[in-house]
Amino acid sequence: MGDGDKPAGGAGLKWGCATALLVGAPLGFGALGLAALGHCTPGTTCPTDAQLFGGAFLIAALCGLAVGAAIDRLRRRD
């Protein structure tokens, strides 16, 4: 066994999830608004709903992973 009192994720996981939530919520609501409007100019291709929500999820996930990794790296230097 090991440290039973130590949390499994640590600070990087907490800050990464919080960042993903703060970035993902506005992006998700923006994608929802764009999907609800659904109007494109004639002669252009419109992104599908899956592309809108997938892009929002991807951006939020990458931001969360980047912040979590940066915090873990900074905490290891101490």
C-alpha cells in the first residue's frame, strides 16, 4: 500500500478539470446556440451538430490536459 491519505489525482487533475469546465461550458453553450440557429448562407456548407459539439469538446479537453500537465510539472520542481 502507500499513502492512504494522499488524493489520487492531485492538484493537476483538479485544476485541469476546473479549466476544462470553465472553457467547455461557454463553448458548449455557443455550439448549442449555433446548432439551434442552423442557418447558413446559401452556397456554403454548414458544419454538422456533431462537428460543433466535437470541436467544443476537443478544445475543452486539450485546455484541461495542458493546464493539468503544466501544474504537475511546476509542482514537481519544488
